[in-house]
Amino acid sequence: MLRETKIEREGPARRSRAIFFVFLAVVVAALPALPELLAQQEATPASQTPAAVRFGLGGNAASIPAEFIGNLVFLPVRINDGKASLFQLDSFSNASSIDAARAKALDLQIQQGTSNAPPGSAGVVRECVMNLPGVDVTTESLSVVSKNDFAAQVGRVYEGTLGNDFFARFAIRIDYGRRTMEIFDPGSFHYSGPGTAFPMVFARGMPVIRAKFSTVTRKDIEADFVVNTALDASVLILDRFAETHRLFSSHEKTLSALDPELGLTKHVAFERAKDFRIGSFNAEGTIIEFGQVDALADDAHLAGEIGGGMLRRFNVVFDYSHRTIILEPNANFHRDDQEDKSGIAVIAEGSGLKTFKVVQVQTGTPGAVAGVRQDDVIAGIDDEAAADLTLADVRDLFRQVGRIYKILIERDGKTMQVTMQMRRLVGS
């Protein structure tokens, strides 16, 4: 009481000065944490792209019959109750989109886009409904975007993308082990499984989580990674980050090669990590790729991307509304990543994408020893003709260590057979 009386007698001016200095001290103390706080305050995609969601039969969940190509996830989508298309689930894309040729084939009206349309956009389809099994999503505009190299890189025709505006409408559970997917109304979703929840922030609308890893040259590097469901590889570390942290000082267990998934002209380096940890989960046998991603070139705080090769070890829940990702280890958790063991980079071309063209052969690898050359066409493997294989099948066969294959090659109008034995190219 005496103290209160003294302050009262000292008058409003003294009180104002005291309050000012207290405020100043609080601000100064908060300054070191300001960048992190600002990063975590970035708006989620949900606040940027309004949409209406209606589940079937008045429910609040739906099971979607997903199709997996390697570690990539595709979902059946009909636009305005039209013919079904396969859209890729892509947490690296902010906006959902449809391929231009697919939109025309479905007789969708393409209108001029807005100034904030995605790069390469050919317009938008306005006021449409994306119909998925058990749920309809109404959107004000669906971007029209073509991906010219997609078919060659993935082995299927590109038809569309479900981006972060789609993720933001639901809690999404992907079971990579059983290759199924479920979506839930985020307002009523409550996870009760054995998985672990991790905080998730957003960079340019993309989900970002923290991980720690060790390489041949460095230990316990902790950094932020974009979670990219459209990346088939396990982990991609940006060249910029690798150079800054001197991850290239030793190439003892590193292989340089062309990865068609990242682009038909981009080389990457491969290395098997000593460990890769997300919280308490240590994904042993993880293969890291080092390369350049143009979209992340100026994001200095990002180390790279975590892709489907890592996610396939878990059942994964994306809960954007609560800024949470939940990881539940599945039967794949202890299975090491398997790199290409042929030294051959292959893409798909031609009718039905059944022409498997060699775009690179690494010197000294099984492919080179067997006499395979760039621009050769793989017409068959053992007793399987190319017509009975997919690009994913070819790449999977070439990941089998120790296997010996008879490869039917077409070159300059002639057919020949070579024998190729797979062996490890990246250190164990």
C-alpha cells in the first residue's frame, strides 16, 4: 500500500517513463526470436484460397482410392462431374491446376488468369467443382498449367495437380505402406494413433519441418526442409546449402549422375547419409541427393526437400489447420533406400510412353561396361518386352543389387542384346 501511494504521488509523468522502459525491455528481449516468429506467422494456404467442401452422405471423412507411381501419389478427380482424371498430390505447388490439353479434352472453358497465377499458366477454369470419391470441393478458379517434361520423367501423361490449397481444406492421411489415403474434415479430426506430431510452418505456402542429419563429412546438421509429396526421392539438399556447410569436401562415397525427375539437363550428386532424423525417428540408409531447385534458390534458411522416398517409411498426416504433421512408422521404416545400380538414366517417350530412351550412361557403371550408349532404346528386359513394362518397372528392376539382366537394345535401326549385372554405386 505504501508503494502504491508513493507511485501515485510521483505523478503521471514518472509512471509513463516506467511503463516505457518496461515496454522497451520486452521489445529488446524479443528481437532475437523475431525472424522465427515472423516465419511461423505466414498465412496457411487455407486463408488464401476460399473453397467449399461437401462430404458425401453428410459425413466428415472420405477414403480415396489412390494410385502410386513409385513414391508419388495420384488421385482420381472429376471436374464438374466430367470424365475422371488422375491428379498428382503435390505439396510443393501452392495452387491446384489442370493440364491445358486435359482441360480442352473435357470441354472446360478456359478464361484469362489473374496477375498472381502460377508460372506458365495458360488461364483458369472458373467456378468449378472438383469431384473426388466421397467429397466435392468447390473452387473459384482452377489454374491451367502444362508440364511438358512430366510424361518423360514420370512415365504417365500429366493431367493435373492437387496443391496446397487442397491440403489446407482437410486433414489428409496417406498410408504409404498400404498405399491408401483418407481425408477428414479438420474441424472434427482427432488423431488417436501411435504416431508423433511435429510442428509445421510454411515457406511460400509450402509445408516445412525440422530435421537433423549427418553426412560423410559433417555431423548433426539441423535444418528446415520443405515436405514435397511430388518428389520421388527421399531427401534433396540444395547445392547452396551444401556449399555453405562444406558438405562437398569429400567425394569418397558420392556419385554424380543425371536425375530425370529433377529435369533432363540437371545433374545431382548422391550420397548415403550416416543418419537422417526427424525428432526421435532415425531413417537409416537414407540416400541424399545434392542438386539445385530453382524455386528455392533464394530461400537461404531452407536446406532442401523431404520427398516421397522418406515419407514412404511412414503413415503421414498433414493437418494444415493445426500446423502439424504426424508421422507413424510403417513396415517400410527400416528398409534402406535403394539407388539405381545400373548407371543408366532412362525416360519414357512414344506411343503409350513405352519407348524407354537412355539419356545418360555413367562411366564405369554396369551400363557402361555392358556397352549401353546414350540414345539407345531399351526394347526389353529378360523375357519382358517394353510394351509390358512401365518406366517405374524399368527403374525398379535397375535398383535390384546383384541381378543380372539380358537387355534388348535398339540402336540405329538395329537390335542387339547385352548382359548387365547390377551393383551398388553409392556407399552403404
